[in-house]
Amino acid sequence: MNRSFNKSQSLRYLDCNAVEVKSKYGAEFRRFSVDRQKPGKFDEFYKLILHIHRIASMEVMIGYADVHGDLLPINNDDNFCKAVTSAHPLLRIFIQRQEEVDYSNFGTNTMTRRKKAVVTLRNDVNRKRPQIRIGMPQDFRPVSSIIDVDILPESHRRVRLYRHGSDRPLGFYIRDGTSVRVTPHGLEKVPGIFISRMVPGGLAESTGLLAVNDEVLEVNGIEVTGKTLDQVTDMMIANSHNLIVTVKPVNQRNNVVRSSRSSGQSTDSSGSAGYPAPPPGSLGAHGLAGDELESDEESDIVIESSIKRPTPKRPPSLQRDHGSSPAFRESNGSLHKILSAMRIDPRHSLALPPGGVEEDGTVITL
Amino acid sequence: MRRFRRHGQESHRDKLKQELYQFNKTVEHGFPHQPSALGYSPSLQLLAIGTRSGAIKLYGAPGVEFMGLHDETAAVTQVHFLPNLVELVTLLDDNSLHMWTLRAHHGVSELLEIGRFVLTGPPGAPPSVTRVTAVLAHSSGELLLLGTEGGHVFVVEVPGFREMEDKSISLESVQSRIPDDYVGRRNLQCVEALQENPLNSRQVLVGYGRGLIVLWDLDARRAVQQFLGTQQLESMWWVPDGGCVLSCHSDGSYCQWKLGEEKIQYAPHRTETPYGSFPCKAISKIVQIPTAKGPPFLIFSGGMPRASYGDRHCISVISGKTHVALDFTSRIIDFFVIQDWDRHKGDPSALVVLAEEELVVVDLLSAGWPVMQAPYLAPLHCSAITCSHHVSSIPLKLWERVRAVGQLQNTQYSNQPWPLNGGQNLAPDPPQRDLLLTGHEDGTVRFWDASGVCLYPMYKLSTSSVFHTDTDPNDNMNQGSEGEWPPFRKVGCFDPYSDDPRLGIQKIHLCKYSGHLAVAGTAGQILVLELNDEALEQAVEVSLVDLLLGQEGFRWKGHTRLEEREEPVNFSPGFQPFALVQCQPPAVVTALNLHSEWKLVAFGTSHGFGLYDYQQRNVVLIRCTLSPSDQLAMEGPLSRVKSIKKSLRQSFRRIRRSRVSVRKQHTNNPAKLQEINARMEAEALQEMELAPVQRKIEARSSDDSFTGLVRTLYFADTFLSDSTHRTASLWAGTNGGSVFAYALRLPSIERRNEDVVTAHPVKEIQLMHRAPVVGLVVLDGRGAPLPEPLEVAHDLARSPDMQGSHHLLVISEEQFKVFTLPKVSSKTKLKLTAVEGSRVRRVGLAWFGSSQTEEYGESGLVVLTNLGELHVLSLPHIKMQVHYSCIRREDISGIASCVFTKHGQGFYLISPSEFERFSLSARWIVEPKCLVEVPLPPSTSSASPTAYRTQPDGMAVKHRKDNEESESSAKRVMEHALLNDETVLQQIQKALEGDQTTHVENNMKIKPRRGNVMSNGD
């Protein structure tokens, strides 16, 4: 670990391995250098920053301006290393207090614009572009994913929409239509189900994986051929907690290209809507564990109250004693609040870890 | 090895399934929808009804029913039985003729279509030449006379449908002999009527639209006599003694013409306009029948004074000084008169009238001509059916009491036996007594004997007397003032107009052991009734229940509640109400249950549910299920109607505006006009593209409307809070996927009148998928559903297993889930919607007995989906067993009307007036089994026609005989063929060769009756 806290300006020219760092916190600047080849660990760098600025007791967020002028965060070894190696000629560090961090600044060309604004005062185009807010990585959760790429034909796409915990609408419409299929008798027009509309701001639109006029081929592994629009609607709504739609995108240019095999086979097979019930985990065959599909739906909420307590109106008042339940320790005792929140929207309960609380006659099973 | 064993088990299960389940649509109960034709065979004593959808139904003695369906969906316009034969001919709207026969097969008759025919005219003739307007089935049984729109009469030989051109009565040959001064000479118009001379079968009367009537001799092929009527002809009747002919006309008059006088009669012997002086409507049919001692009966339909009574549907019956105008509530299709014995001599015994909505039979033998109660064709829809409830295996005691009080209501009916007695009913007696209860829009509940093939009315309960309604019940439309002319008499019970839609019955629950009945209606009213054999005057005790529990912020915008009568009401013997619960807001009752052992009634609306103790007459529990965001639940049915009206008005306005704007731009320049049109078209197209049929994909949330609507209520004696002590409990399921469970504390029987019943909330389950909960069942330790209240006490069910652990089966529209009890945790489930895209609409528990072994049976869950498919699920493992498609998915009202019996049968409405009965059980099937035998040839003593028949044309008779002989021999041979004899084949060959029936055989299309003929489990 090479720490050179030399403030000398000449360092730049003397040692090509050293990267000059200009660190700014509020109106204060500090200058120092780090080794370009061996920048060291983020933790150490973080401590160094706190030490230099004499703000040891504070939680800060460290950001740097990259070559494009974007403000990017430094919060792990990787992006620290990247910041140091890509610094040219000097690494400009910006420190913000954790509670004051304005995430909207990150990644949005902020640094350049500030500069350019000086040069071209009339650069209104840039200024009016809406700022996209990007959360911290720990705040991210999956919204959608493309799955089973390896087993589907390239022209098809299987999209999984995660709706847990979100109150964002699923947000799309389907319609009847005709699609053209290749059959042994040549091209044939067959009825199909298509996406007809996206609700602006809805989950489906925000994923960018579904589009108007995409043909719906399967819903959670069950083919929709021969099913009416109402049937498919009911199927989708019944699966809305964890919806997996296989579509044939109307725009075939963004398909995932596979090098291995170019199967022209249609979607296959195992997900047929046979009677009496499709084999359990028919999707499992596509590499998706059946359990995974089931996991987040089965949490029917049961509230049981003791027969002795004559509470005619709900909800039963609950005791604050959670000694027996490790699962609820985090909730800081406001179980009642959680419970009433769940009553309004039980989907929230999914954020709670599985397990139960048991206490004098009142049982909550989640 | 393992695989093999499992396979073996599966095949065993498959075999068992075959023994347990079998799907048949067995019989249609009620009155055919849109009847269009009536036929009657005096020799078979059968009546036939054709419908606009192309169905043909035959009825004879009670239980004797046949049904056939034409391949074409064209309406049946005429039905004619061939005299003294088992064949009948139907004429359809599309001008095709069809021949049907009743053929015995395995000792049971089947209705089969055996031939079809379309009249082909000379080449190049206009279609009116062959458009059939009148049909006469000649008494010889081998000729069919077809009068057409063009005025020709074609003669066709049956059953082969061979046109006999030499016999036809051409328009020219008739016209040429008419005196030149006859007004209608140039255009005789269509053949309106054909009648055979009752004394000489070789003579027929041909009546033309313009009024001309010609007596034609079939053998001489010339007109014998001509009657130059000048009024538009409607129909004719040949008086049975053969002496004169009656013709009825469009001006409401009828004429009498004497036969055998001058060759050409210029004016009728007598003309009469029964309802006189002012212009009258047409008399569409007239019948005159003499009686052995006394004046003849003159019966005709129509003829009412146009201005004052032109809208009435009347049949007038005149006998001597007695004159009655039977006033029907729906249009009259046709009528006929049943004569006592022989067709030509008997006194008229009954008048059978087919109106559009019901069949009315008037007893002409008894004084006052009372109406007879029909054993079939019951008008189920006399007021629209709003709900139905089936109760299986009624104890004999209750059955007889209901029947007794029902008979007290039927005093106005005739005591004469049912006059139609054709065929034999071979079906075994039904294994049990079943009641079907239908709730109607006018607040009545009708009790039907649904045990057998005939749905027979047993008792009618009216709930409207409890309330103040706009109409006074004493105001009977029946009572015409004294000396009124025409002398109207209201007949029939079809009355589609409800005085107050709030009276409509929505839910019914009958306890067959205690005779307690709960009935709930549209305006939140719940009546508790008790069967009483005596009349009683009592005041009904009223409890008002505020289901909102005084919550602020909700305002009910729907109808007001019904106003109950405070003074004591006189109730006739039968089910008499003693307690009334009025929900506030008065929304329609959506769930109802009655526990006769605990004497509790549970009820639910879109706002919540309540529990009423009808022993102590107090409310035990009120629970509001409304979610704060649910405003729609407060709208009530009326305001939504208003909004539809509003939107309609808006769209009309929009249309008008666009028309106006076009008119303003009115221009003579065609190019401009074209441009405007094109633009309009494009706009319309764009609008269409903007709004394609699309469905929103959105997860259900708690904010959805009507989540609080209570869908199901259930009483159970089970382990609700701990696994050692069982408690009485009430369960409720809502539209939003919630289940509420309350423990009930019931006082001991001795203290039942003093101590109060209490209810405590114990559990709430919120289903994650939020689909409406449509059924709740507790399964006992053996996995069997808990028995009904009092069932064990009456030794009719084994007591439930209280040792093993109980389970709760929650049936939502999308899933079936089994939870453990008392600690509720999910055990098994079956997803329906997620997998098949169908939703549960109706659900019932049924016991399926094996058709092979008497002792084996299983209980199962019967489910009807929104796609009209029936599923049977095993219990307690909820595995799909069988499925059948039963109802068209478009038939939403049919699906909604379905009820299941406890023995795997069910009913659903195929029209507003007809129940289709189906059976899922292989053991219990109720279906008609009947035999109709070929009548004996008419006895020679009475047969003047036969004398005539042999006289002029011996050939035809002989030919007919041959035909009959060969046919019967063919039948005989066919029966032998079953024995697999080698020589039989040759015999068949021989019999068929040179046989007229070949033609028939070629034309024959086997038309199986619905369902197969199955042997009953007994």
C-alpha cells in the first residue's frame, strides 16, 4: 500500500504512477495522490478521505467525475479502482454527507454540463432533459427478467414480471388478433392474443421488454392457443403476483442472439394446457424451479384471535412482546402497525420474513 | 416396477370413474321457448309442439315425452300427424317438409326423422308457386296435400315423398270454372286452408285467400262445388256431420256454407260477426263440434272489436247460451279440441290452447269450464325466475304436507283426469322425492316436484302480502264487471309484469327436516317462514339491521327498503312468515344460510353480513365488510341504470350532432358529398381502431369495488379454536377473497329461550389471490363434508368423524384450497384459473354412487365454470376426476341459473321458461322412457271413411296394405337380425327388394334422442 500524501505539485511529473487527487468537500479542497497501479482498498481510501477532511465522525458519500464529466459514486473496491485508473490527468473527488446526497446528480452528465453552461449559455436542450433518478444498488430489486433464453427460439422472449411489494400497476392490455403461422400446409392465419396497450408508468412499460403488438404465446408456461381473450385475461390476472409471459416481439431486431444452436422449433411442449392439470412445475423444465414460482404467492394472511377476548370489531389488539419471535425483532414492536398496513394491502407482507409470532392466543401466520 | 404398479392403480381408478360418473342431458322441463306450431293426434293421444328454433316436442300421458331437433334452425310453422299412424310431418320456415316417426327400439320409443322433402315446381316458376302455406295430411295416411302461396295444391305420396303430378289441383283448372263476375277471379291468392270431407275422404275443400272455397274431387279431378266468398279467408272448418262448412274471415266474421245444393254458391247460407257492429279483428281459426244432447260447441280465436279490445288474445267458446271469451296473457299460436272418444262422434271434452308463453287446457265437461292443471309444460317463467334452490330426498312427511297445502291452492282447477293419455310411461318410479324451489321476480317462491320426468307444480308461496306494495292484492283483474261484452275470462298464469322489482326473490334455503324456510330478496329483506297446515293471522316480527354499523361517509343511492305491514296479516295454510329482517342499506341479499337445529339465519349483502336468532327473534351479529374505498357498493342497482341511460342519451346526441353537421354541409356537388362520406367512414374506422376489444391486465387489489360483497355463508360444528373442543361456527366468504370465522356460543336447549346466542370473531383469512370466495366446506376426519343440520338427528347421515382433524375447503372463483383446522395453514390446493383460464361459477357437493356396486360411493365437488364446463373433483384430495362441456360459454344466464342436486344431477335454464336437466352420476339418472304403439286401424263400425276409401280407389288401399305388410316384415326381420342368423341377411335383402320402404331407408337419418338410453341403477 503506497500512500503518498505529498502535496507537492511536481509529483505529477516526477512519478507517472501517481495519480493526483483533488478532493472537494463543501468549499474545501484537499490535494493528494494515490498509486495508479495499486490504488488499494476502498475502505482505506474512505478512511483517508475522512482523515484528510477531518470529518471522521460523518457518513459521507464519495463521488468522482469520470472522463465524460459524469458524477459517479465510489463505494466499493471496483469502482474505486476504476476511478483511479481512468483518472486523466487528475482525479476529482466530490464528498457529500450521506444524508445530503442528491442522487439525481449521479450519472447525468452533471459535471460537463456545469462546465458547458459557462461556455454556451443557450444550451437549453440539455438543461430541459428530465433527470433520471437512480437509486443505490442496495435499493434495487428485480422488476423483470428475460428467462429461458437458452431453450426458447430466438424469435420468442419469455419475460417474468415481479410485482412483489410494489404498488405500481402491472399495466397492459391485451386484444384478439390474427397471427401467421408456418404449418405443413403453408402459411396459415390463426387467431392470436396480442398486447394492445401499455399503461404509461406501469410495470410492463417500464421493463421495456414488452411492447404493443407483441403476440402472447404462453402465460406461465401454458399455451394460449385455443383460449379466448377472456380466458387469457383471467389466467394473467390469476398469475399476476408472478407473471411469466412468453411473447413473440413485434420488433425482432433486439433478439438475443445465441451462437450455440439455432433451433427453429416453436416454444415447445412441456407447458401444454393438458387436462386434468399440467404436470407440476411444467415451467421447471424450462430451468425455472417450480418452487420459485410458488414462493411468493402462498402467503394467505390468517388472523386468529382468542375466543375469550370479546372484541367484536377487528383488528384484534396485539401484545408487544416479541421475545419468542426472532422474525419480528426488526420490526421494533409496531406489529400492530404492520398488521393494519397488511390489512390495507397484504402484499406488503411479502417484505416480511417468513415465520410466525405466537403469543397468548393470538397467532399470526405469514 | 414402480411405474407399472402406478399404472395399474390408475387404470383401476379409471374404471371406478366410469362406474361413478356419466354425463347425460336427460330431459327438458318447462315450457318450450318461442313455440310456433301445434299438432295433435286423436288416435295417438299425443300433442306436438314445434318451436322457432326448430325443435319438435311430443307429449302424451304424464311422463311420455319425446324431443327432436331439425338440423335446420328454421322455425317449425306447421305440425301434422298422419291420421292413425305414428308418423308426423313438419313444415319449416325454409319451406322444407320433414317426416318423423316414433320407432320402438329396445322396448322404448324414439323420435326419428325419416325423410325430408322440398317441393319443386315446374322449371322457371316463381318461388311462390312452391311456397307451402297449407298442409293436409289425408286420412288415408298416404297422401299429403300441399297448398302453396301461388294457389296450387300439390299432392305428394308419403312416406316416400313422391310428387303425384296427375293429382295436383292447378290454379288454372280452378280458375277456368269460376263465373266471370266473381270479384276475386283474377287473383285467388294463396291456399289458406285445406280440409278433407269427413264423410268422403276423396273430396277436399280448398280455401283461397281471396275468399273462394272449392270442393274438389280427387278422383274425378274436378271441382264439385264452389263457394264464392268475398271476404279474405283465414281458415275453414268442416262440421263433422259433413253437412256444412264454416269459413272465418279477416273482418271478424264467419260464414256457413251448405253442401250439396247448387254447384256454385254466390253467398253463404249464414254470416255472423260475433263481436259485431264495429270493425273487428280476424277470426284466425274456427271449430264447431256437435254434442250428443245439447247445443254444439263453437270455438274460435280472435274476432275481437278492433278499437277497444284489439290487443287481447282471446278464444271464444260458445255453447248454447253460455259464451265465454277466454282472455290469454300472450299471443295464441293454435288450439285444438279433444273429443271424448271417436273423432267424429264424441262430445268435446277439453280445449287445448297453445299460447306463446303457456299451454292452457280448459275442461269443457265440467260446469264453468275450469282450467286443468297440466302435468308438464309448466310455465316456469310466469314471473321471471330470479333464483333456484334444490332439495334432495325430502322426508315423506314434509312432502305430503307441502302437497296438501298446495292442493288447497288448486281449488279453481278442474278435477277431471288429464285428457291426453297417449303412450306408456315405462320409467321406473323415481328413487326419492326431490323439490326444486324457484324464486321469482314478483316475490313468489314456487315448489316443483322434481323427482321425475315431469316437473309438476306443488305449491306456490307469495311473500308480497308481508309488504305494502303499490297494488292492492284484492284488485283482481280477473273479475270482469257483470254483463260486460265481450264476456272476458282471464286464463293462464303468465304475467311478466312485476309490480315491484324489490319483491324479487334472490336466495332460498329450506330445511327439509324442520320445514323452516328462509327467503331473501332484492331489497335486503329476509323472511323466515314455517310450514303450517292451518290458516293463521299473525303480525310478522321485524328487525332492522344496519350493516354499515353507523359508519359515516357512505350514502346509499339505490332503492328504498320495502315497507312492511304492521297489522297482522292473514296467511293461508302453507309456509307462513313469522320473522322479517330488513337490511340497511336495502341492497340485494347475496348470501343466505339457515341452521334449523341452532335456529339461526345468516344473511349477507354487498355491505356485510349478519346473524339472526329466529328463536328469540333478535340479531346476534352484524359485521360490515365494506372497504373504505368501495363507493360502488353504495350505488345500488337503480343509479347504475340511470348512468347507462345517460351514456345512451349521450351517444344518441353524438350521432344526431354528426348527422346535423353533415346536413349543414349539404351540397349538390357529388364529389364533395363523396368526400364527406369518405371522411365520415374514415372517422368511424378510426374510432373502431381506437377501441378494439381489449382487456386490462391488472392484479386485483383491496381497492377494487365490491370486495366486501358476501358471497357465501356456512354453518359448521368444528374445531375452530382448539383441537379438543368443537364449537358451533359461522363462516363467511367475500368477493375480495376474505374468509371470516365466528365462534357461536349457543345456550343449552333448556335455556334456549332465555340465554342469548353470542358470536365472537376467531379467524380471518385473506386469500392472496383475492378471488371471490364462492364456497366454504368443512371436511371431517374422514375427509367427508359435514352433514346438514338435523341430518344426523334424523338418522339420514352418519355422524361426522370428530376424532380426526378437520379441514376447511375454501372454494374461490380461481382456486380450491384446503386448510388445516384449528390452526389455519394451507394444506393442498388446486388452481383452476391460472392453468385453464376458467373460473368457478357454481359449486355443489354431491354423492356419487357406483353403478356397479350398491354399497360403494364417493362424495365429490361438482363445479360449473364460466366456460360452461362441468368438473367433478374428489374429496378431500381435490383432484380433477372428469369434465364435460355442458353449457355454451356465451349462455351466461344459463350458467348463472345452474343448481346441483345432492346426487349428481343438475338443472339450468336453456331459455327463460325451460330447465334442462342433466346427470353426472352413473347411478341416478332421471330420463323419459316411454312407448307409443301404432294405433289399431279405425274400427269398421264407426268408419264411414273406410267405406268411402274402398269405393273409388281400391288400388291405393291395396298398395298401402302392401306397404304396411312389407314394412312390418322388415321390422320383424330386423329384430331377428339381432340373433346373428346367417339366413337373416338374405331375408333382409328379400324384404327390402321391391319394397317401397327402400326409399325411406335411403332418406332415413337417424336422429337419436338426446342422451343414450341407460338402464337405471335400480
